[in-house]
Amino acid sequence: MINLAETFEHFPQAPAIEAVFDIKARATVELTEERLLESAQQHLPAYEFLDSQREIKHEVRFSTAKGEEIQQGLQDLGWKGMRFRSADRGYIVNIHRDGMTFSRLSPYQDWERFQEEGLRLWAFSTDLSKPETISRIGVRFINQIILPQGEVNFERYMTSPPSPPENMSMPFLGFMHQGIFQVPESPYSVMITKTIQSPSPTTNNRFALILDIDAFTNMPRPTTTAGLEACLKDMRWLKNKAFFGSITEKAKELFR
């Protein structure tokens, strides 16, 4: 059961390399590139234009008939949305005809500031697009756990590490595991993806574990800020519960 009174340890060196709000809500009025850019310049002075996005449909037609050529085509479905980035490059917001995606890049600060800015941008987005219903809400945290220099035993840092077949003792070259779980008696689901990164300059030439947690709901709901905020509180608890249930005490020591 979701217990919002439960608290979790706050780490000085949080491993989150990206935190995301994803809200799907179809616009009921025409949202144009010119209107969005003009409004953002007026109401979001701390954000700069990043890029504009279009929808492209790629079609491939082929036949097994001998000698018949494969036909390919691209169909431009028009402008979809626009991305903006904060002056300090910490926030990125994508506002489009189907909703809004808001990201906080590393270094992640805290939930309160992340949620406050996300809700402010959501209010700006809905003022323009006038959606009637939210069809999906997601809270996603991508965590990168950089292992100590020379450490190759990643299972020391994960509570449910993958393992080779019992009758075959083989070292790992890599792994990718994804599970989707339904939260009982609630509209929420949680998707947990685990993988490993090989040493590279971005990880100081060390192995790193990726723990990607996405708490979401596809149950339609009103677009009110109060209802969205209540939903986000539940999802915050779910992503924290999933995170702390996926790492060991040895992993926590890396973040303190």
C-alpha cells in the first residue's frame, strides 16, 4: 500500500542523472509554432529556445515478387512541438500538441524544486493548449551508479542481480533486464529497467549500473493542478520505494 508518511534517506550525492515528468494531454485548441514561441518569450524569460519538432512518417512497401523494387516514402505530418532549456541548462521542457515532458538533468537537487517548476510549466502549457483530460502521467528517474575503480562485482550493489544459468559458470559481458509491475488496488504501474555501462570517460573509466524507474498511470483524469499534484506525490513514493528496494547498503555508501 502507498504510504506517504514513509520517509527515505536523502543523499548528498544523488545518483539521478535525469528526472522526468511526462504528461499526456491532447490540446483542444490549435497550438502553433509561432504562438508557442511568442508566449514562451513573454512568460518564460529564464528559458531559451532549443529546437522545434515535426512528426515524420516513414513508409516502406515491398513485395516478394521477383524483380519488384522496394518503395520507400516519407510523409511530413507537420509541426508537433518545441523544446526550451533553462539558462543554467539544468531544465529542459518539451511542450507539444499531446502534452508536456519536463526534465531535470544532473545535478538533481530535490523533489520540491523539481515538482514546483514542473507544475509551473504545466500551468503555462495548459493555458495555451486547453486540454480537457490527462491520459497519462509518468514520473521517471534514471539513476547512474558508478562503481569504485576496479570493481567488477556489480551484484554487491543490486538486491536482485541477474545471474548466469546454474549449470554454467560464466562472467557477464553485459545485461539488460526490464520488469513492469502493477501496484495492487491502485491505478499505478512501475517499470524498472536495469543495465550496465562499460567503462568510458563519462564514468571515469569505471563500470556503472543504470537503474531506470518509471512510475506511471494511464487512467484518464482531470487536468487540475491539485489532482496532478496528488498523483505526483503517490508516484514519488513509488519511485523511492522501488529505488531503495533495488540497491544494497554498499550502494548507498557511494551516495553519502
